[in-house]
Amino acid sequence: MTRKRRPPIAPEDFRAAGGLLDRRIFLAGGLAAGTLSSSSAGAEPLSVAPWMKTPGSPFTPYGQPSRFEDKVVRVWTNPPNAPGTGAARTPLHVLNGTITPNGLHFERSHSGIPDVDPDAHRLVIHGLVRRPLVFTMEMLARYPMESRIAFIECGGNGGSLYQKDPAQLNCQGLHGLVSCAEWTGVKLSTLLDEAGMEPSAKWMLAEGADASGMSRSVPLVKAMDDALIALYQNGERVRPSNGYPLRLLLPGYEGNMQVKWLRRVKLTEEPTMTKDETSKYTILTPDGKSLQFVFPIEAKSLITQPSPGLTMKGPGLYEISGLAWSGYGKIAQVDVSADGGKTWAPAALQQPVLPMALTRFRMPWRWNGGPAVLQSRATDETGYVQPTRAELIAKRGGKTIYHFNGINSWGVDESGEIKHVYA
Amino acid sequence: MTRKRRPPIAPEDFRAAGGLLDRRIFLAGGLAAGTLSSSSAGAEPLSVAPWMKTPGSPFTPYGQPSRFEDKVVRVWTNPPNAPGTGAARTPLHVLNGTITPNGLHFERSHSGIPDVDPDAHRLVIHGLVRRPLVFTMEMLARYPMESRIAFIECGGNGGSLYQKDPAQLNCQGLHGLVSCAEWTGVKLSTLLDEAGMEPSAKWMLAEGADASGMSRSVPLVKAMDDALIALYQNGERVRPSNGYPLRLLLPGYEGNMQVKWLRRVKLTEEPTMTKDETSKYTILTPDGKSLQFVFPIEAKSLITQPSPGLTMKGPGLYEISGLAWSGYGKIAQVDVSADGGKTWAPAALQQPVLPMALTRFRMPWRWNGGPAVLQSRATDETGYVQPTRAELIAKRGGKTIYHFNGINSWGVDESGEIKHVYA
């Protein structure tokens, strides 16, 4: 059962400058875990803690996180005089894995979270259909369902990176409008097949039952491809902040199109040109024109640990870990740099890598205690490579806040402090 | 964009007796969704609900389910005079997909849920190691991590099915001690490699920091294979009821071995023979002897919808849906019967099918309004087939409560009521 100890870190174990290491080397140890002398192993560290001396808490119907984790919460912005308008952000810097727990899924609301009674709520399919249909929630529950793990990202996530100077925020403040869950529901194509689409139908309007009547036009090819009427989120019914009792799921498309509290789908010949796709969610370019209907999220990645707001605990071995995603399919590769993009090494991708889902990447790093600039760069299965911030700005200008997917840079200084920088 | 309507259900579309259908047929419609006349499509169903007339609720730091879902909770048994002892069960009959939300993950506690302070808690590795080690939680967080989606099932789940008569309980009461989450943490092999195992080490003792000092012996081959020191559960830190700040994850092994609130791992030559593996968690067989150290969960499955406690809403099309799992690897096939096991048809398996994870299966069913007995039968990738209850009882007898994995039977009567039956 014993194993040979692997050799210590050798020059050939480095994969890029700045201390990026081959993954297997981390397994050779070198982290300064506390070593016990044999005699102390049974002593102090194995003392009986207070919570071992008394029976613990009883069961609860619906569990909550430890009280010691009360800072792991969403934070939000809510403009004055606009009740319920704004966005609450997922604390990506203190989460791990790829699933976002339902209590921490980001939310973007245009007029607060409606208190929808599922028995009174209806989903209507009408417009260019042969047979307009109305569904109760109970009837929808009889249809065949599918599940898929999918990310949702707000079209405005990362918007502050278009600014001239790097905002001094952490991952949550900069990029917390992306989350990932297992969504389960009825394929929209099943319901559209039942309604019978007219040949002239090319688009659909999706409208929510919130006070803003949030609505977007969706190409019918997407609706028929992989759109889901999601009833469940990580196993339980969709949360109110995510569209209870049902939301539209459009894997890979910008979040606002995945209409929450969905009340109707209307088939049309042309886009409806709603307020939410004309006054908002268009990309203003340097020449003064706007890009409308930019639907899928381009490949993007982000180092979550270490990241701004966290502090390095002295030189030595660390794991660099983060998230990558693409609205065009699977993540094919993530490269990591510790020298601001001069040299790169491929990170390990946590399996299974699923299309339009968050993918966790990991890479061992030996921090020498000096300044470093950490970056990650995602490539998706179409071959698209996440651009540098400079490349993105050169193309898009700085007048928009939407679809920022440039490379992010975390600057580490000698004190171990980590800051958001442009590099 | 229009599609040909598929033909109605024909004799060749049936896959087994009792109305089990080919999956594609469900997509041809036939469910009695409410049809709107074209004129009414813009009228009553699209009336403006009260929640559209006023701004909704503001953001919250940590979200909760809808108040309309307040019956979707865990239920528990707690013997008298044994504070915190017992088990709280996941409401499988009202969940869908494969992930269990953290608030509803089952829990089995032997002396309640300890309120562990992560800053004071330590993990010690000692015994037959060259270098005993003690880890703070902060130090563990620097190690390379892995994530895996894995089920955990209590060894006593389904125990009431050993009884002579079928207990009149629902899925939650009968089988609610199984859940599934994405767990993230440090491979135990990484830490054991760092400690350096003595050649004589063949087992390890895992001990929890609860008042019961819950402890089990684990073969070192399993520890070195895929055991995880899990710090995260569905993205956030492990819940107190599931071992905060860390638990042992042994994919596929019975739940109690996956020690919660883990405080030490001691390498040994032989099993320690703790109270939890001698007085409990052994399988008493008909000849009066006990099977000890039955670690992996054998392949098992369960129809969750429809199931006891739910009611059919009249004859017509339904989706039969359920969960299958095996501690020996991936689920290879699930067959469904609507006639108590006389005829079977293979169900669709939700992709991706992951080893030692819950797998959702689905099959369309046309209920003719007559009596039916619904069953599911899992086969795992080793070729092992879930036995009938009779086969299992013939082998094991009825003196134990552990490792019940026989086929379950739901009897549907003409009124649409569903009951637990033996068939």
C-alpha cells in the first residue's frame, strides 16, 4: 500500500513562467501542512472540542448554511426610485465546483420578484399557431421533461471592464452575474409542435409576468433547438427570483432573454422590438451604431481563486482555479498565465465538460512571493479564443456595458494582496 | 419552420404492455392542454394578474423557495430520549432532475448536528504514517481540488421493505435517505501521499467530531482510489447537516461511512471494529450470522412520478420518471413495467450518465384508467441487475433493515390513487 514519493519540483516540471506547474507535481506534496511529532498526534489536535460534548442541533425541514458562512451572500445594486430593479450577484470568489446553490444564484430583475401563485398562473402559446394553447402548471407537469446543466449570464456582466480604469471590485462585483444550475422542464419544441406552427412563423415573443412585463424576441430556430420551459432548478421548483413557477431557458443566450415568470409565447414573423431589446441590451459601437440581437455569450473565463479581496498566505504552492463558459458549446481549453499573458500553460478541466455549462479549471502554482499578474484564456469547441481586453475594446469601443468577455487580470503584489488590474 | 405532424399512436408504438410507449410518440402531442379559440387567446388567459400591477419583492442576500412550496420539506424520525438521533428524508416525489438542493439533502445523525467552528476545527492524519499531519481548514483550501457529482445513500434506506406488509408511505418515507450533489474537495490520496503511508497500513479509521464520535473503518484501497475530503456541496461550503466544515466522500459507499465533521483519519493494519460497524450497519442473515463491511450500494431504482401519495388526473398520457443509481459505477439501463413485471421496456436515461451519481430515467405512458402496477429495474455497467423484492428476501431474509435494493411496486387503481404494493 505504500507509494514511492515522487521527486521534488524540477525545472522540467514548470509549464510556464511565474511558477505555473505541471498538475502532477502538486501531488508530490510540498505544502506546509502542520507536522505532528508522533507523540503529539494523539494529544492537542485530537482534544475533544466543545461541540463533541453535547448533543447537536435537531433536524430542520429546510436546511441553511452554517452560521460561520454568513458572509457568503449575494450583494446587489438597486438604483434609487426603482423598486426591485437591479441585480444581485453570486459570490464567485468563495464558491467552488460548478453548480451554484439556489440561494446564491444571481438575479437580475426589472421590477422586483413577483409573488406568483402557481395555481393561478398560465402559460399561453398563441400568435402564428394553428391551435392556441393555454397550460396550467399541473398540465405542464405531465409532459415529458429533460434536464440540463446550464449557465446563465446577464448580458451586462463584466460591464465595468469597459471603463477606462480597473474597478476595484472582487469577482462578485465584477463578474457575479453568472451562475450555473441543473434545470429541468419541458422542451419548448414539444409544446410548439402541439400548437402547430404556421409556416410564416420565424420568431417568438417571450413575456414575463412581472410588473415590468419583461419581454424579448427569440428566433424560432433556437426555440425549436434546445429551449426549455424550466420548472425545476437543482432538483426543486425554480426559485421566485429565477422565475417561479417557470422560466424560459435558452442555453448559452444572454440572461434577460431567458424570460422569468413566463406567461406567454407568441409566434411572429418578425422580432417584436420590445422596450427590452431596443432601449436596452443593444451594444453601442464606436461609430454610434448599435448591435442588436447579440444573443449567445462568447467564450469567457475568470480566475476565482486567488482573486481580488482574497490574500495570499505567504510564498509556496497554491491552486489557481476558475470558471470558463461559452454560449457556443463546450469549453475546449483554458490557458493560464502568471506573467500577464507573456507565457501560457493549459489548465486541467474538471470532467464532465458540458456544453453551455460552467467548466471549472485548475492549475498548480508556486508563488515565489514576488509580483505576478494572473490571467486565464478560454477557447471553446468552435475554436474561438477569448480576446484580450485591449482587443475587445479596439473592436467594441467603451460606450457599451454589454457582453464583456475580455481576459481578466489579477495583480498580486509582494504583500500577497490581489487587485484588479488592466494588463 | 413548420413541421409535419407525426402520426397518432399506432400499435407499433407500444413498447410493453399496460401502455408503455416509445419515447418519440409523446412528442406527437395528445395531451389535453387547454385549447384557446383564436379569439380568446388574447383575452382571459392573458389577463393581468395582481402581481403584475405592483413592483415585486426586493433582493435578498440568500434566497429561499417560494412560499407556495412550503410543503416541499424534509420529514424525519427521531426516537424518544435520543436528541438529534435519527434521519431526515429528501422529498423525492416532488423533486425532478438529479441534483438535490442543499436544503433538502437527506441527513442521518447519530447525535445531532454539531456547531463546528471552522477556525478551531482540525483534520488529523496519523497512525501508520511516516509523518503525522494536522490541517487547518485554511491550509486544506490551498490543496488541489476535484469535483464530482455523487449520490449518498444511507445503508438503511428502504429498510421498511424488508417488512412482511408494504408500508403505506410515499417515496420520501420509503426511500428518502438518498440524495445527490456536486461535491468539491481535496483528494484524500493527496494528503495520505504527503503523510507517507507505512507498508503495513491496509485500513483507515475515519472519525467525526459529533457527540457520538461516529466512526468507521475504510479499506485503504478505497481511500487511495476516489475518496474526497469534501469542503463544498453544490458550490457552497458543505452544510452543517452534511458535515460542515468537511466530510469524507466515498463515492458509492453506504452513507454512514462518509463520515461527517471529519476530525481524524488513522491508518491501521486491521479494521478498528468501532461501535458503528459492530452494533450497527451489519446485515443479519437468515442463518443468524451477520454480514459485516458491505460497503458499496448495489444497483437500485425507483419511480418518483407517479408514486404513492400523488394522484393520477384521469386517463391519458403521462411521463413515468424516476431515479437509478449504483455504487459500482454507471447505470447502463433502466427498464420499466406497467404490469407488475410481466413485460418491460427500456427507459430513456438523462445524459450525462455519471458513475456513482443519480441517473434520471423517463418513459411515456398512456394510462387507460385501469389498474396498473408500475415498476423499474436498474442494470449497472457491471451487468448487475436489480433483483425483485422476492429474490432479495429469499437471499437475505427479513431480519435486517440494511441495503434494500429490491424492485419497488406502485399500484395504481381505477380512481387514480397510487399505493405501495408488493408484486
